[in-house]
Amino acid sequence: MFYVNQSRWEQDQYQQFLRIVGTLSNLFSESKTPYLYYRIAEKIFCRAFDAEDLSRSDVSADAKKGKLGIGLKTFLSGNNNTFQKVAEFNAARSTYSKLTSLSLVKKVCQLRNERINFTESMHGIEHSIYHCIVRNENKFSVYEECMDLVDINNIKIAKNKNSSIIFDDGLHEYSFLKSKSTLTKRFKTNKFIVEFDVGVIKDPLLELQNCFNRDKSLLLEDKKILDTVYLPLYGRNKKVFEKSGLNQWNAGGRDRHSDEVYIPVPILIHKLFPNYFPKRDVPFSLRFPDGEKVTAKICQASGKALMTQSNRKLGKLILRDGLNLNQGELVTYQKLQLFGIDSVRIDKINDLEFEINFSKNGSYEEFIARNL
């Protein structure tokens, strides 16, 4: 899997980081079971193993190392046989809400498989796993297993309740929670890779205060990303127009390549963040999710388009690798919803270096609401 193939030094560093955070559990809880917030677990994993952090990209993997995608989870041990959330499909509810139970779970699992394939295709991942930190009294345990696609043709329903449908595919057991549109998977964590003790500090605030008093440099922030904006993959009224944006390849006037697209840049973005992007037609570097860097520009009247120097690059990223569309197939907002993304996040590294990642449904609107 992953953990056992890392160096002893990295393994020791990972355990030490987890222990440090676990010792602070009394900041959040009085339980004897160490507390571990999932976002902190993601940061620790990426720091210790020098993995790429994908957690802000709203995809099925939280981290990437080489060609391996890693879904990171932390949860209480319970009876080492618990259901844990693996995906949420509220935005796609209209596609399955009126289906019969078996058809419903097959549709949900189809969406789940498409999201895993989307993540792997976007980020150059060949295989994905779950890496779990299981929490027990005074102890953390590490567990890993493959992130398998659901075998849709082999699904059998075990229980059909008012609130949930429990089923399996011959490999794993799942439960779909109807009201929350959430798919959970049973994790049978009865065989751990490693376990280690975690002591909990009685008064963590006092210890932290002493640390900061001894070394004021701990308060300094080392930040790689200067700023972030979100852009929609759609136009007005949540519509992907048939001859512009992601369907620019379908516009008239001249012959166009089937991968020719651009990402809309609303005039509101320029008003709220006038110096975020370089001036129109000034080239800058744009790093794709799989690590490839391409040349991009802000183009067209009023700077309404983000385009790559070869528009085929951006079209291949979004239309082929991402949405898995055939040539000549129009992008629709409904199609974006099925994949759970309708926006992109643009991170600014410096004035001429940027990174692009896909973002969940509603990200652009939430971003604008926070900044108006």
C-alpha cells in the first residue's frame, strides 16, 4: 500500500506529528480518546510524506504521492467495523430521487465511480487508496485499503430502510443515507499497519503559551499561496452557453478544434480584484492539477476569458480528461453537477505564476458572497 513503503524517518516524523496534535486533545474534548480534526490530519500527512495536498480541490483524493491518490480519513474505532462517509451527492439528487431502490444505488455508485475516474484522470493518478487514522483510548492506529470502484453489476441490497439503503457489491458494504444524499462505506479495521500511544496534556493552553513565549518566530506565517479567486465554468443564470466558454469549439466564424475552450472571467472578478491577473494578453504560467505547467492569458473584450496558449490544452483538461465528453458533445450545467464541480479555483503564487484546480458546486457564488 503506502505507509510501509515510506522511509523509516518519514514514518517516525508522521507519528511524531500526530502525537503532538493528539496531546492537545483537551483543547476540544475531555475524552480519553485523542481528538484529530480531519483537516489537520491531511496537513500532517502531506507534510510528513512530502505529498501533494489535494484537499482544497474537492475531489475523491485528499493527497497524491507519485501516481498514487490517497483518500485520508480519521474516525473512532468503535467496534472496528463502522460506516464512514465517502461521498455526498446532494447536487445530483434530481437524477436519482425518483428511482427505485436498486436503480437509485446503482446511479449513486455510477456517480461515485465517475468522480474517482475524474480525480485520477485530472491528477495523473494510476491507483487510489484510503489511508485511515483510527482513534482509540490513548492510541492512534494506521489502516489502509484500496479505493475500489463499486462493482455496479454485482450490487445486492441487504436492507432497505426509510432512512437508508444498505447494499454490497461483493467487495465492500455500503450504506446510502437518503436524507443526506451521502454514501458511506463500511471500514473493517481489524488489522492495523502500526499502532502507537498518544498521551494527552492536562493543560494544553498553558503549554502552548510557554512555547510562544520561548520562541516568538512560531507566530510567523510562511505562506506559499498569495491569494485565491474562484471562476465559474458557466455563464449567466447557471447556463453553459452553446457557442462560448466551455463550448467555444462550437462557435462559428472559422474552423475550430474540438478542444477549443475558455473559462469565463466575470467582470465582477476584475472589479473586486483589479490587479489579481496580469493585464490582458500578458502571458503567465498556469499549473494544471497533474503538475503540467502551460502558458495562459486573460483574453477578449473586458478580459472576459481565461485561455491557454494552446486552447487544446485547456479543452483536453476539462472536456476530455475531466468530464469525459466525446468530441462534439456539448457541456451543460447539469453535466457539471453530476461531477460535483461547477467552478475552478485559481491560486496566485506570484504575479506571473498561478495554479488551477476544480472546485465543488457553488464555490464561485460562495466566494462572491464572501467578498461583496
